[in-house]
Amino acid sequence: MTTNQEASSSEDGKLNGLLSKFDDAVRLLSQAPAFSKPAKLPRVLDTARRILMQDGGPAGLETRAADFESAGVFAGSDWDTPQYLIPTFTTFSLKSADANVVVIEALSELRLLAVAKGKYPHSLVSQEHAHHYLTQVMAINLWLLFNAPSEAERETQGKLAIIPRQLFQHLAERIGYEHVIDQLIDEIWRILKQRPIQVDAIKQMITQIALCQANPEIDLGASGQGADRLVSSLFGPTQACREDPGIELYRERLERMDSAALQAESTGFARAMHDTGLVSPYHAVLLRHLLEEGDHLLSEALGLSATGRDCLLCYRELVHALIRSGVYPATAQAVYGLALLLERGIFYQPPVAPAMWRQLNLKLSEWAQARLNVAYGTTASPKARLIEGVLCMLGLPLGVGQGNNPTCQSARALSMWAYNDPDYLLQMVTWAARDDEIIMHFEGQPISSMESALGVASELPMDLDPVSLIVVPHLDRIYAEMGRRCIGREGDPHRWVNPEFHGWWSGRGFSINVDVATGQLCDVDNFVRHFYASYHPYYNGNQPLIHPQPAGIAVTDSAARFIGWHAITILRASLGPTDVMRVYFYNPNNDSGQNWGDGVKVSTSGNGERFGEASLPFDQFTSRLYIYHYDPLERGELADVTCEELEYVKGYLHRSWGAARLPPTDLQADEGPLVPPEDLL
């Protein structure tokens, strides 16, 4: 007992000594003139790093939040404007191998915790906003509360991996689990409404919720009421697996069931799957069992409508072969992909069924097998993983995400082919997975992915769905090579690259509102009028968009500040439920719900969106657009676009990413209502 007390006293003494050193470092930083603050900052961050690794360290720093912020710890960084911080970005900061990034992120959370608890009145962030932000941060990073550092974290971060866990234990104690769980549930449902292909992270979050519910030491209070549907969808969707009995026991139960019981199981699984977009491993076991029971039960278990049932019956042998080869407990999401693929009826396109048979018999290269094993483990064969990926991509063509990598062009191409030209996608998968090479043509000349130099991504991405994992590295190199072949041409290279890279249906007409040489806005009026004339149903003779079209947007943050250029796909333009004309588009991020500032909030549900679509009112979308394609032979009426509509779009543009890109003459002309001085700062 005495030894424990001595150890505790020693640790307290060490922490107090470090906190004293921290106070000294903060005081020196505070007293330093602006030009010498960068030289004083490393001592503050290094001492904070050592404190954050100690028990009680985060609490000690929380009480000093006002002091270290006023001293200038965050000066000149994104953390200096806490009202604009985005919760999802914290994951990347906390996983960083850069100690300073991890420490600054931790200090920022502790600063906001002091604000949320009413200990630090902040001029930029309210107590309510700080509390809401922290609950979102904790919900998104809940794994830090329960899981030890992974092998990857230990490799990249070393002892730094301790800091996020110490931080989140402190946040959970101060904020309370009950707030976190409710926020997490809302976040999961919001993402699931977009029907992403990659759901492993969501399944992990649901697992953590189940652990919280089962842990008697965690008091959830009245929270977590909406969690039951999520937890049951994975661990017990039906009566026969309600208590999560395990795969083998469930398989034995199926053997003893009669037709009525199997019918009830099939209906229950289908309802849970289509309700959430998640598939339980038990569902895969049932589907394999039903191969011997009859197609009416198979159709019931997939939740098919008349269209899907007809497609199943017409291509019965192919569907059975896909289930045998690709549907296992470890690849359960293949069930949902297969169901939606059948609902699309794409097997009726003559090339698709033969291409799927080829996929079933495809011999994967050693490189493809190795990548799939590294990314997903060996609980299922690489062949089964790839079949799961193909089924999900063809069933959910708008669920493709690029991961944390600059490969939006490649992700957009895969989505567009799955949506519009599925047999071409299957050809790409075959070349990449079997031959380790893809050959595409640019203006009649072949480009080999094997012979091309590096792509846009600096390293091979691994956080992707199975199809993207195999195909994106090849597409990325080809896309970059097409860009290199445009060097020396006047204007933006996307004018020539997009139609060659994405497909013949990409319009050969091209419009851009940024001068490539100077980066300034140019010809905005014609750009906007032409877009309305080409895409707005009121100005193009009510002609719906026939083929999805590539476009480029200027992404802005919640303060409407420019972040970067991004590739998207325009899918359609139509009236939303409130009779507002909206543009529905595909964003190759895993989460399309974003706040682009100045009231421009991207919607992913509730405004007529189909699974995977994002949408904005037509004028707001146009204000973030910087390039688009059109058919030069089908032009609408430019003259019908009113000056009022034009000025409304330009207002959004000039108050956001265009503020710093106005030519001098435009800047002088627009010093009035469109661009108030405070918005230019």
C-alpha cells in the first residue's frame, strides 16, 4: 500500500513539475514579440506533449486553456478560428506522425472543453457550439476510447498514440457518454442514408455502441434509444439469431427450419438490409442455405421487387454462381450489392452477363491477390473479395469513395462507368486484376498504365473498396499521363482529358470561368448563362440530362474560404420537394454532406436525393462550379437567363472562392452589395 502511495506521489510530483515548466514556456511565448513567437512555440508544444502522456495531464492543461491560447499557441493556424473547425478532420490530425500536429489538436480540444464547461468565455465560440463540436469529435473517434493502438498506429506514431487515448478518456469523463452515443447514432444514420460501399468503419462504430450498452460501468442514461435498430441489423436481425448465437449454431438452426420459418427469416433479413444498407454475416449464411431451397425464398431474402425477381429468374444460374463464389459471412455486403444490381436489371444488357461469367472465372495476378489480402485480411479469398466489390459497385454506383487520397478523378470514372456503362467497368477490372495493366487511348494514341510515370497520388491508396483498390492505381497513372500530354496547350487540360478518360458521352463543349495563367475569374457572365442554358430545364427546352457529365467545383469550407479544386459528376437537374430547382450530383468522397459556407449546405437526404446523390439549389451549385462540359449541338437560350438570376449566382461566387480572384476592374465595380468589405477579409 505504501509503495502504491509513493508511486502515485512520485507521478503527481512529475506532473506538477511538467505543468510548472509549461507555465514558464507559455509565459515566455506570451511575452515574445510576434516575429519571435515561432522560436518560442516548440518548447510549449514539447512540454505539452510530455504532459499529455501523464495521467491527469489533460485535466491540468484544460485549466490553462485561456492562458495558452492568448499566448499565441494557435496563431496563424487553422486552429486559430475554432468556429470553422470541422470534426471529421480531427481523425487525420490525431493519427499524424507529426508530434506537433497531434499536440496542437489535443490542445484545441481541451480549449473547447474549457469553453463547453463554462470555464473559459470565448469571443469566437459559444458554450453550446463547443459542446456540440466535442460530441461530434468524440462520436467520430469513439474507437480511441476502447481500442488499443493498432499495429499501423504503433508503426507510424510510436508513443504519440498514447496522447489521443489520454485525451479522449478525459473528454468522455467531462462530457459524458450519453451525449456522445446520441451524436454517434445520428452521424451513423446520416452517413448510411448516402449508402456508401465502404461500411467497415460504420460497423466498427455500431460495435462500440453495443459494447457501451453491455458495459455496466457506463451509464448511458436515457440516450442510445435509436441504437437498437443499428445493433440488431448486424448482430440479430431475426428471431433465430436475436441473441447473436454465432455462425455455426445459426447454420444448424437453419437446417431444422421448415418453409414458414425460412420465409420469416428471409423477410426479416431483407427488411433490415434495405432499411439500413448494412448486411449481417448471418444473412450471408441464410442466402447460401437458400440456394437449395428455391428461388422464391432467395428473392424474398434479397428483398426484390418484380423487376429484381424477373432478373433473378432469367439469370438464375449466374446469380447462384455469384452467391457461391462471392457471398460469405466475411463478404456479407455482397448481398446488398447483388440485390440492388438485380433491381437495376443490368443483366439484360447483352454484354453484362457474359462479362460477369468471366469475372467468376478470372485468375487474379499475384499483385492483385497481395493487395486484397493486405487491405482486407485472409478471412475470405481475394477472388471472393473482388466479386463482393464488383457486386457492390454495380449495385451502388454512387457509393464509390476515394478514401483519404487525391484520386477523385479515378473514383468518378469508376462510378460513371458502373452507372452508365457497366460492361466497360467489368473490362477495366479484368485488365487490372488479371494483367496488371490497363491500356486506354488519348486522341488515338495508346497509354499503358505499366509504362506511365507516377499518378496524382504520391503513394498507392489502401483505404478503398476492392474494385478501386485494384483499378485506381492504373487509372491514376493514365489520367496523369493524359494531363502530361496536354502540357503546352492553352487553357485547362480537362477540356481534352475528360472526354477521353471518362467516355464518349462527356460533352465535347467545355466552359471554364478561371483564367489558367493568372488564376483570376474570367467571362463569368457567359459561363453562368451557358450553364443555365445547357442544364436548367427552364432554359434548355425541359430536356433532362441523358448521360452523367464530369464537372469541376471549387470546394470551400464553412467560412466560404477556398480549399481546392474537386471532380464531381452532374447527374440531373429537377425540382425538389419544395419546388426549388436543384442540381443532383455525385461527389467521390465517402461523405457528401458538407457546409461550403455563406448558407451553401450540401444536402444528401430530404430534398429528393436518391441513394448516393448530393444536391444544392441550382444557383448555389452554379456559384461553386468552375468547369463543365456540354454538347455544343444542343444549346439552350442564353438570352432568357435574367440579370437578377445572374447577379444572384455571382453574389455567392464573389462572397466565397471568387473573392480573391476578381480582376481589378471587377473588384472596383463590385465594391457594393455583392462583396461587402468584411467578406473580402
